[in-house]
Amino acid sequence: GEDVEQSLFLSVREGDSSVINCTYTDSSSTYLYWYKQEPGAGLQLLTYIFSNMDMKQDQRLTVLLNKKDKHLSLRIADTQTGDSAIYFCAEKVTDKLIFGTGTRLQVFP
Amino acid sequence: NAGVTQTPKFQVLKTGQSMTLQCAQDMNHEYMSWYRQDPGMGLRLIHYSVGAGITDQGEVPNGYNVSRSTTEDFPLRLLSAAPSQTSVYFCASNPPGLRGETQYFGPGTRLLVL
């Protein structure tokens, strides 16, 4: 079956790095995504990675994919208070997106 | 482009009432989807459409109907609202293939069923 899991909460100090983890079960996933949801808003794509890649870096964001373990992570360098939000990972299965439960990131000064 | 728009933003219903959540997109996307978001459960797919005249069920379709008479619009109907349908509803659209392209999400409709 299709299942995507994330831890529910992460709290970090401003300026530190944040690492948000995600595990998925469907090995046929071709693309994996990270979305950000700010309070009262819809989801916004942050970055994505194709399944034949191990890593993708985009400014402060680094995505690591371990396809063998079906593990995806998002690292945010120099975390800022504006990064406080809920972060969702999602896997593409056929033409549908399967979302994780979301990780609430809280950044404190 | 307005992107994906949803109306209303907020709605309170009594059990048994019916209503339609509206969703429209002006990006000429073929694919449109409806999700509900509940605490600790992420987004769950309700119904989706791969083009005008074509709809299909997602993970949690019971209690909801959809239709797709035009490319632009994808309304979600609750025929007899239940408290279990209290949630935040998101509409999304995307071009076919879902490669690097993402789904574009609307701002959401917050629904409370009493």
C-alpha cells in the first residue's frame, strides 16, 4: 500500500540547521516533493527530487534520498523564523500525489 | 493569472445540509484534485479529474460528489453534511504527468459541520 510518514514536530533555534525526515513505502515512486504550508495558506512547492538522484541542493535547502531505505530528508540551513511552517513530503504514484502527515517546524530565537 | 481559486473561504453547516465548494483555475490544467486536511493526517485525496468529463475517486470519496463539465471548474458537493466532514478542503490543479511540475493549490475552504 501507499503510506508516507513524518514526525509531527520539530523545534530548532534560529541559525541552526533543521532536518525533516520522511519515509515512504511505494518503491515505484518517480518523484518526491517537499511542500511548505504557512498558517492559513495552501501548500507551496519548495523542491522536488527525481527518484534516480541521491541529493539535490537549492540554496538553503538540501534534499537527500535513500531509495534503498525509502527515506527522504529535507535540510534547511541557517533556519530563520520565517521558516516556521508545516512541511509535507509527498511521493508521486502514477499520476497522484500521496502526502505525509506533515511536520510542524517551530523556530525560536 | 489568478491561479487556483476557491470559494467560500469559511463555511458553517448544520448536519444534513448540502453545499458546493467551488474551485476554478485559469492555467488550462487538465488535472484537478480535491483534498481534505485533518490534523495529524496530512492531505487525503477525495476525488480527482484528468480532464473535462472525467472524474475518479481518491482515498476518501464517501460523502462527496464531483463533476467536471469544463476544464476550468471542479466543484465538490456535499449532499448531506456530517460532523466528520469538518475539515479544511484544498483544490489543486496541475498539467499532465506530474514530473517536476507541481500541483498548484488553492487557499483552502474551512468547513465546520455542527
